[in-house]
Amino acid sequence: MPILAIETTCDETAAAVIDRDRQVLAAAVASQEQIHQRFHGVVPELAARAHLERIVPIVDKVMRESQLAPQDLTAIAVATQPGLPGSLLVGLAAAKALCVAWRKPLVAVNHVQAHIYACQLASADSIFPCLGFVVSGGHTNLYRCQSAEDWDYLGGTIDDAVGEAFDKVAVMLGLPYPGGPHLSRLAEQGNEQAYDLPRPMVADRTQLNLSFSGLKTAVRYQLTGTGKQDFSQLQLDDQIKADMAASFQRAAIDCLVNKAELALQQTGLERLCVGGGVAANQLLRGELRQMCERRSVSLVIADPELCTDNAVMGAIAWEQVQRGNFASLEIDIQAGLLRGG
Ligand code: KG4
Ligand code: ZN
């Protein structure tokens, strides 16, 4: 009997019906890109309202596509942390209501852990133990993952997440939201050595923390000279934009690959699992592959469509179902990330 998984942590409303063997019976994602585009970023209030409009139709859609009746479900899983409070509340309220109406148990999913678990859907063997690396719009964190439920935080960004840096630099280059995929497409036409950008914290081999806000500011100064912030007034030549996109992307990816390698060295773990929106980036995927081959470490990266937010990665809920780890209907959201994972 499958589970229904719901995901509303940020700006995608998603649902999926997933069987015990992780077979996906139905899945859908309703993106809010159109809504947030003119603000160059997610507006939390608008995101919550859009989830409210979409949650019932999307659950209805996956239930119909899976040709299941509510009584066929084992449980209802929902991401309860971390994320935008209003967005999380819509998903949790919907899941609780369905649990009451359909008399099903609730499973609370950690969104960051689910991003790593998306790798399990690309691997026939268990991905545990592994070094888990989440590279998304909200998080850039390294974890020692002993099992699906036993995680230790090793380090991560001390300021912006890497996806956030991609998105902010994309705004400077006049690209649409969300900027990451647009920036990496533009970078294909640029020279990655055109601009000398910093690799913050990479030289520090004593810690696994990362930082992206200085890199983002360095881009700003190189583009404006004076640090002037009104990028809409800036008339940048197409080649300058492509060169900056390529140089920034290379610097950001150098930072990620470098710290992932240091974490492998320090932990002795023999498998690296990478998830989150930025893991869809082709240059990052290629560079991680080369680094892992060099170190004889196995690499699992979620399929690109399972890197960005989706409900299929809610398959991690099966691990909790198997341990009888259900949530009370009294459970609240947890907007911030608990460092322990
Ligand atoms: O995992 P995700 O969908 O949402 C969060 O949990 O944050 O990640 C979204 C982030 C955005 O910052 C987006 O620009 C970035 O992932 N992203 C990419 C690419 N595809 C998505 N960044 C770089 N290259 C890509 N191909
Ligand atoms: Zn996410």
C-alpha cells in the first residue's frame, strides 16, 4: 500500500504517490515561477497563498493518476521543516486534514534530508552510510549520514546558500528568476577565466564551512566598479555577461567541490550523495564525478528533475514508516533548520 507525499516548503506545490519499493505511481509539481519572477525572488506571502490554491487540485491529480482510493494508502507524508513558515503551514494543514478525513497516520519529513534521499531513487543499493551534500536555494550543508535517520552536521555555508548566490548574480546579469539554470546556460558562451573571483574559505583546510556572500559581492564590484546597486541602469555587453556568468559559476563550483573533497578526506566516507536544486548543474555534476573518480569514492547524484523541489523525494517517509516513526496530529512546523539534520 503506497504513501501520499506532500511538499510545500518553498515555492513549488508538489505531491506524489510512492510505493514501498520506491516505485513512483504518480507525481506532480506546480511551479510558482511566474508569480515570483517580477520580484526576482520568492515572496513568502504570495507563495503561501499560491500553495493554498494549488494543494487540493494537485493531491487530487496524483490520486486520480495513481488510480488509488484513499483507503489504499498506508500513510500521508509531508515536509514539516525547514522552509518558509506560511508555505510549510499550508502543506501541514492539508496533510493533517487528509489524515483525519481518511483515517491515515501522518509522517513528518525533513526537507533537507529528503533532498539527499532523492539519490536513493537513483541507486539500487542503499546509499547509507554516505557523505550527504545539500546544495539548494536555501541550504548548502554537509552531513555524515549513517542511515536515513541518523545524521550529523559537518559544516555548511555561514551566509548565503549557493543557489541564492546563483540567483542574486543572475539578477545582476539581468536574467529571469530562478536564475541558476539561466546563468549556467549563459555561462556556456563565456570565458570562465575572464574575471578573477575569490574562492572564500577554500584555503581554510581546518573546517568544512563555506561562504558565498563575499563571492556575490565581488561580482557586484567587478561589474559596477563602484558597488552601485541599481543593475537595471547598467548596460552590460552580452559577452561581459556571459564571461561573468562563466567566471562566477566556476568559482562557486570550485568552492563546492573543494569542500566536498575535504569532507571525504576528513570522514573517510566512501560514498558522496548530492541533492538540491544546484545539483542539477551540469558543470558541478561533471566536476564532482572527476573528483570522486580520482579518490575512488562512489558518487550518487539525484536525477536532475529530482534535484529541484519535488514530492518524490518524500520517499524517505518509507524509512520512517518501517520504523513506526509516525507524527502526532499535534505536530507543528519547524521553519529553521535543526543543525543535527
Ligand atoms: O532545491 P531547490 O528547488 O529549492 C530549495 O530547497 O532551495 O533549489 C532551487 C535553487 C535555486 O537557487 C536555483 O537557481 C538553483 O537551485 N538551480 C540551479 C540550477 N537549477 C536550479 N543552480 C545552478 N545551476 C542549475 N542548473
Ligand atoms: Zn529544496
